[in-house]
Amino acid sequence: MEVIIRKNRIEARELTARLIADALRAKPNLVLGLATGRTMEELYARLVREHTDTGLDFSAVTTFNLDEYIGLAPSDPNSYRSYMNHHFFDRINIKKENTHLPIGVAADLNAECADYEARIKAAGGIDLQLLGIGKSGHVGFNEPLSAMRSRTRCKALTPETIAQNSPLFDNPSDMPKRAITMGVGTILDARRCLMLVTGADKAPVLAKAVEGPITSMISASALQLHPRCTVIADEKAAAALEQKDYYRWIFANDPEWEPYR
Ligand code: GLP
């Protein structure tokens, strides 16, 4: 795992956008794993600007989102499909048929989960998986006790996650209590993981994920097992990391990061 600490939210988002744009320029038919949440809204806006201003080309890209609420149709304004269309897909030159999210109203949810895994495999696997972190330590909706080798499946949401996300619904009690999510094992199969974490409220959970023991109680800690995972945090989110100076030293001295300093 690598941890890069940027001065503020904007710089963290800038670096994350640059890494994604560079990966896309290097491989135009990139298979991108995508995340939702408030943190990602600015990142998508930044990538949209890169598309508009410099012609960053998404025409050959395939995407797979981490998760979707069970019981919300894709057309529901609160679905993650609507979120992705609104913040990203409708604003870039991606082919909609190449954008994948689980269907939260599928007649057979288990079959939908198995099919999602099959679609990822058929696309050749995920090249770059973008991740946020929930206060419960989840990546995607892999709530505490998610098996390290779990695959895409249905998962009940914790009260903490419901408290975190329900304010985004017009009527908070409308928030579904279950979701389909890629498993921890699905995420660990991605060739590269990029986790963007900003804000003081994420500091305690980020410290557990990065410096704590690997435990299914904090699914993000499973990323310590990933051979190529980069965490990009702003100073506020990094506040509780004990080895901050060491991470800064690596970023300042590792030739790999030179173009990004
Ligand atoms: C949701 C998503 C997660 C995301 C989390 C963080 O729960 N399922 O993938 O990491 O939100 O959200 P925010 O950026 O709003 O803190």
C-alpha cells in the first residue's frame, strides 16, 4: 500500500484525477471500477472538465460500479445508476452500453450478482478500481464481517451506513437497507486500486484501514493485501495516521512519483 497525503481536498482530488487520466491515456480501452458517494462528485466533475478541455477520450472505456441499492430501479433518482449518469456518464463520450452497475430490482438478485461477476471477467477484469471509504470501514458496501474472499452479493447495510447515506434521500426513511456490492475478493482482483479519502470525519477509520490489523470488521483493511493500492488522503483525513512522515518521505523520494510531485 502507498499513502499519499495532499494539503487539502482539492489537491487530493487533482492527483486522483491525474492518475486516472494518465491510466486512460496509456490504455484507451481501460476497464475502470467506479465508486459513488459525496467524495467522488468533485472527482467526476474534474474528469468531465478534462474531457471537455483536453478531449480525454472515454469512447473505448468499460466501467463497473461497486454497488447499487436493492429495491431502487435504475431510473430512480436515488439509484447509483442515476448518480453515475448525472455526475459522469451523461457528460462524457462513454458508450452507455459499456457502463455497468448491478440492477437492484432484478427478479433474481443472486443471478444478477453472478452475472455481474461474469461480466467483469468477460471484460478482462478491472484495470483500475476507484474506491472511497465509508465510516463503517466499508469499501463498496462491504460492511463489517464481509469475508475477505467475498464476491458480488447482497449485503445488509449497518445502522452507521444508513445514518451516513440516508440524508441524501429526499425522505431519509426511503433509503434501502440492503445493497448489491462487489465483494472484497472482487475488489482485490482489480489490477490497481486507488482510494480517495478526504475530510476529518474519515480520519479514525482511515487510520484503522491503513495502520490497523487486517480484519473483516474494517473491509478497507483488506487493501493491505493488494499488491498495487494507492491511498490518496487530504491532511484532515490523514490526521490520525501515525506514520505520516514516513509516507511523505516515500512520496518525496520514490522516482515513480516524480511526475506527480
Ligand atoms: C457509499 C458507497 C461507498 C463510498 C461511501 C463513501 O456508502 N457505497 O463506495 O465509499 O459511500 O461516501 P462519501 O464519499 O459520501 O463519504
